Amino acid sequence: MKSRFILFAIAATALTVGPALAATTEAALMKACKADVEKLCPGVPMGGGKIIECLKKHTDQMTVGCAKQLKALKG
């Protein structure tokens, strides 16, 4: 159940960056960052980009794949 919440939160956050970008990066972001969100951002509420902001605070601790996908969100 927690994994579904995390995946939904990542997807919802990805959707806030724009429909075109979200469509191309949403699946990759969810796949690459699932474990990072569970480890680095437990309990962070979804919405308003909170999970993305949390991940950005932990860039030195996240996996390479997640960091790459997060960077792709920036454009």
C-alpha cells in the first residue's frame, strides 16, 4: 500500500511540471526514484512538488538513476 502511495505521489508531482514533460518522464521517474523516495523522504506528503523538493535536498544520497531522472525534469 505504501508503494502505491509513493508511486502516485511521484506521478502527481511529475504532472505539475507540465503535461508534455510528464508524459515522457513520469514512468522513468517512478521506476528510478521509488526506492529513493521510500528511503530519503518517508512521510513526505504528496502534492505541490514536496517529494521532488525532498529529493533535491538529498541529491548527494540518491541513486544515480534517480538523480538522472530528476535532472531531466529540470529540462
